[in-house]
Amino acid sequence: MKRTAFLIILLALGLTVIPALWVRGDSSPDDSYRDCVDKRIENCERKASYSDCSGSHVRDCAETARKEAAFLKANKEKLIREMKADGVEPVEYKVNYRLIRAFSENSD
């Protein structure tokens, strides 16, 4: 009886875990890069919305965020190709590092 219950539980776990792994594995690296870049653009646009604040530092940060969003939109596909060619792992913090670095190198 215990053996049968163990096999049923094992089968049930297998039927729930395996499909979840298949769904998770469908995303291509290009889609992951694209999602990260899109999220970074959204965050920059949200920061850029603070351009009407009274503090000069906040306005300066908003202006920088606006410029970064424009840069990312204009160079999105190029940046994705470069990250893919360089073998950057499609993890958000690593992609963000490359995006910030590319923006700072091109804004000088």
C-alpha cells in the first residue's frame, strides 16, 4: 500500500513538473534580451516622467533617463546582436549592465 501511494505521488509530481519545464524552456535568448531591453526602456521612461519636479537633481536624472530611453529605442536590435555575439547570459542584471555601459560610452 505504501509503495503504491509513493508511486502515485511520484507520478503526479512528474506530470506537473515536466510540463512546467517545457513551458519555461520555450523562450529564446533573443526574446529574453528583448524583454530586458523593453523593461529597461519602460523604467527609463518612468524616471523621465519626473522632469517637472522642483529639484534640479531630479530633473537632471529625468533628462538622463529620457536620453537613455531614446538611445535604447534607436539601438535596440544592434545592442541585442552585440550581446548575443559576445555571449552575454540573458539575465536581467547582466543585460542591464551592458545597456548602461553602452549608453555611457555613447553619451560622452
